[in-house]
Amino acid sequence: MSSSIRPTTIALATVGALATGFLGRTAPGPHLIQASYDAVRIANVLSLVAYAFYFDHKRRTDPEFRKALKRESRRIAKAAKEEAEAQGQQQKREIRKAVDERQEEGFPDNVEEKEAFFMNMVGQGESLQSNGKSLPLGLEKQKQKRNQRLVLTQGSEATHIEAALCFYSALKVYPQPGDLIAIYDKTCPKPVIDILAEMVAYDGSLPVGSFGGGPGSEAGGSSGAIDD
């Protein structure tokens, strides 16, 4: 019957008895209290080691256990894939909503305003993609509205969307967006350039050709013109 006792049970019983002996004494001093804490820590370590040996033994000797491990591994992989796909769809919805809202806000009409807007957007995009600095007050209010929708988009993903939106806005007022895309494609991080590619594809009105891949990739953009 003793052969059926798991190693973890033996380890816990042995060190647990030691800890109980320490704790059972009347008015234990600091040294005894520290010794009991050490005994508990030793019990935890021994339990982990014993379980590792038990797990490895089961994996090597029990076919049903191996099958169960494979099933669990497939289940976890499937769940991770489904979660990634759901997050991708959520991000796509956020990207398209951001483009719709930026288009509703409109873009400058005259040359001077376009130049100022372009420089502002490029500067903000570079700042966001490099260190996530906040936007100026006027743009920050617009960002706060969008962030009400970006609750499910966490951390750097939300910043990447904001950076890509700035670069997209700069494209909308640049005379030759294809040339600008070639620069973006070589300087922007891949997450940002991928989101920007999604924005441009969704817009459909920018003559930029194909692009994507981030720094080091070959840009395939073609030049175009936007009337002033």
C-alpha cells in the first residue's frame, strides 16, 4: 500500500511534521519562528521537485497520460489561435473606426494649412511610435474620444493605432503620397506600418501602390498627386 503514496505526499508529510514540531512548542522564540518559515519553504521546494519527478515518470510510462497531455496542448493552442483571431478582428474594427472619425474631422484645404498639418502629424506620429508621448491639447481631446472605443486595445497596440493614424493623416495632405509611403516603409516599425497599410486599404483613395513590412523592406509604392 505504501508503494501507491506519491512522492509529493511523503515530502509534505516529512517536512510538515518538522514544521509542526517547531510550531507546537510553547512561546517560540524568533529563531524557532524563522526555522518554521524555512521548513515551509523547504516543503514547497521539495513538493515541486517531487512533482516534477512524478510528472516525468507518468509521461514516460503512462500512454493515457501522454494522450491527455497532447489533447490539452491542442486545446490550449486552439484557444490561443481563436483569441488571436478575435483580437485581430477587434483591432481591424478599431482601425476602420479611427479612419472614419478622422475623415469626419476633415483635412486642411489651402497649402499653408496643409504644410502645418503635415508637419504636426508626422511629428506626432514619430513621437508616438518612439516613446508614446501624449498629443497636444487639441489632438488629445480627439484622442480621448477614440480611446473610449479603444478600451479593448491594450498598451502599445493603442499607441500604434494612434501613430499610424497620424501618418495616415499626413498622407492625406501630401502631394505625392507614394513617395511618403516609401519613407514610412523604411522607417516605421512593422506594427505601425501594418496598421497604416490597413488604413490606406480601407480608405481606397490614396494612390500609393503596395507596401508593408517595416524597416528593411522594399517599398513598392507608386507616386501620385493630390490636388491642392
